[in-house]
Amino acid sequence: MPGIRRADPACRTDRARRARGARRARGLGIAAVPLAAVGALLLGGVPAAAVIGGPGAGDPYFPDDGNSGYDVTHYDVRLGYDPAHPGHLDGDTTVSALATDDLDRFDLDLKGLKVAEVLVDGHPARAVERAGDHELVVTPSGRLRRGQEFTVRVRYSGKPDAEGWHTLQDGGADALGEPHGASSWFPGNDHPSDKATFALTATVPTGWTAIGNGRPGPTTVDGGLTTYRWSEDRPMATYLATVAIDRFTVQRYSLADGTPVVDAYSPGALVDPGTPKLQAEVISFLSSEFGPYPFDSAGGIVVSGLSDPNAPIDLETQGRPTYSGGMFDASMAHEITHQWFGDSVSFSDWRDGCIAECVAQYANQLWNEHEGMDLDADFYEAVLKDNLDDPSFWNVPLYDAGAGHELDPALYDKGSLMMHALRRTVGDADFFATLKGWTSRYRYGNASWPDFERLASEVSGTDLGGFFAAWAHGTTVPPDTYLYPGSLAEFRTP
């Protein structure tokens, strides 16, 4: 996530490249980005007694993700993108943050893109350096004091990394990626533990549409370019941020409570006239199970024609999940559940994937039950019969699955079984009270899977240590006591 190159003599090349970069950037509504300017920023280091923010947030799986020494409060991301030149992005992002330590130097996560200028509280940074794969190391002109609010403005350009920026076959783009695709297209503190509000301004050629998170703001047209504005006023983890650019068909309507809905469909995507009614039904049903819908906007982004076969198929981008090809009930039930589990209440670190995926996968079963399925017989019993003698089905723990397994299939398959077994262990009343208690207690914040275990025991008044040791931490078939709880005992294999 390269710049423009020509085989001209060196000085002519540099002048021509700067001029072309300035013309393109001005045309897309972004301040001109001189690609070579970063060299002038490398002006020196910091004193020996400097206080230096860490290059990671402490995640055991991704030690370089995120940064320490500050908390981000808001992102203002401004982009210019021309689908006629799909390998190039112009960006101008301001990060507002609070210093949690004295800082003479700190890091931002930004992958590959060329940096032209960094301003801290409006003043040029004393030094800007690259370190490792995606660290942008910033030395401000003076020490930032603990408790001080500050801003960092970064102007940048180039080809975004394919981990988080996916080009569509018609030249459009879809920015998303879990666990750490955000640093492909804007600088920030790229870890779920540091959530912030988010504003997006995207300038594209008229005829193209840019869709983002949250509520739409005013759209302006000037000189063959259209600028779109989006605002997410609830704290958001960076990997949940998105911008999608295509010749979208856009549908707007409202839920029964007045929540605005924006659905956007790429050319070639399935536009089903029944989707608005179905999506409203799914949100209403899930709200009855999990508590009030947590955001002030809803909808979906449906993309087609992804040029990268490894791009995510569906992802729970906050307030407006992204889908591939169409919006169907199973995918909606899963991704919309993430609005509560994963988005409103986010991970403490990437060991906690089960608090999102185990619940979201079980939401598919809850929707099927809502539609008439007998989950005991047609889901739980059937899946057990298929996998009881398959060690590979059970050998990944659901909490702390291990680096490289943070989104292991076990979280979806074994995880949804565990959720049903928990429901049968504590009963429907306490099970759903636990889910609603979770979304209420930790709303718009972060929590861990061990927090969920403690809450389930608290609500049910039952010591569930043995249950979770077997299901969430174990790597073999749970003992019969936990495998066939309550009314499921009739399914015990003789």
C-alpha cells in the first residue's frame, strides 16, 4: 500500500514529478504532496534523556500494531482518488490525540505510503523517520506533556498496500482489512484497544460515489469532482473504518425508529427489492436479543468485481458492513451482530476474537430459530454427530487461539456450538441477559473474553469455570457434563 516514474534526466524528473503530483493533488481537492519532501524532514534525533512512545500497543499476536504513549480521540481523513489511476491515493489526515506520557517522540502506523509533511500542533515535526514495515516515527518540535491534547497532520501519497486497499476491476476501490488493514490508507494507532471518532472526506471524479462509515454530510460538486463527507460519532476501532469508491446505486430509507439507512451497490451486485425490509427485520430481531442497536446509522456496502481474490468477502465495517455480491439473510445476521459484538464492544487484544465471532456465528442459528429451526436437533445434534470423532474440530482453543489463528474457523464452528451449550447450561433467561448485559456494560468500549466469562457466571449465579475451561480453553471434546447440558442430555451418544 509507488509514485510516478519517468526516464528523464534526474533534475528534470524531479521537477516534472513534483509538478504532476501537485496538479493531480489539486485536482482531487487534496493539498499538493511533493513526493521527495520527506527527505527534508530527517533533521535529527532526540536528546539522550528523551521520552519515547513505544512502537506497539502490547498485543501478544501483533506486537508492532498500535502504539503507546497516547490515545487517539478523533481521525479526520481526507482522500483524493481517481479511478482512472487506481494505483495512486492522495491523503491528508489529522489525528487528534491525548498524550498519556511525556513524549519527545512517538509512532504512527502507516504502511508504505510516501510522506510529504508532518505537522504537530501546526508546527513542522523536527524529524520523521521510517522504522520497520509500517512505523512512522515522529519527533515533534518540543516535548508533549502528559495530559496534553495535540494534533498530528500527515500529508501522503502513493500506492496503498493491498492488505487494506482493494482495487475493483473498474478502477474503484474498497478499503477494509482485519486485523490491521487501516494503516494501508491512513496513519493512526492501528489497534482495536484505541478507538476514536472518525470523519471522512473523499474527493472523486463526478459520476463516482464514495461511501464511508456513519452519517453522510454535505456533498459538493466542483470542476468535474465530487466531494463526499461521512462522520462516525461513536468510537471506532481502526480496522472497522472503510471507504468504498464505485459507480454505486445508492438506496436511502429509515428504520422504524428513524435510524437512517444507506445501502450502496456496485455495478453487477445483486439489488434485491426485498433487502430493505429484510435488513430492517434482521436489525429488529437482533435488537430484541442483544439490546438497542448501538449506532445512529445503518446499511450496507455491496461490492463486486474485486480484482484481488484474497480480499475479504464480508466484513463488519462499523455501522455499514461490507458485503461481496449481495446482502443475504445469513451474512446480514452475522455482520450486523458484529455491530454489538466487535464494533460497539471491541476486543482488548486479538486473543479475544471469540467475543465477536463466536456470538456472530451463533446469531445465524438464532435467526434460523426465529425462522422455525429446532436448534437442539437440527443444529447442535447434527454438528456434534459430524464432528464428535474429529480431533481437528476441537484442537484450537476459542480464547487465545494463537498467533496466526486469531480468526481461526474454530471460532465460527466450535464457537457457535459453545454458545448453544452455554445457553442450555444457564437457561434462556440468563443466557440472553448475559448478552444484553455485555452490550450495555461495555458499550462503545473494550473488553476481553475473560470479562465475558465472569459476566456469564455473575448473571447466572453459577460457577462456570469448568464449562469455559472445557469449551473456550480446551483442545479436546468437552466432558459429557458440558457437552450435553440440560435438555441436550437426550442426544448423548450411547
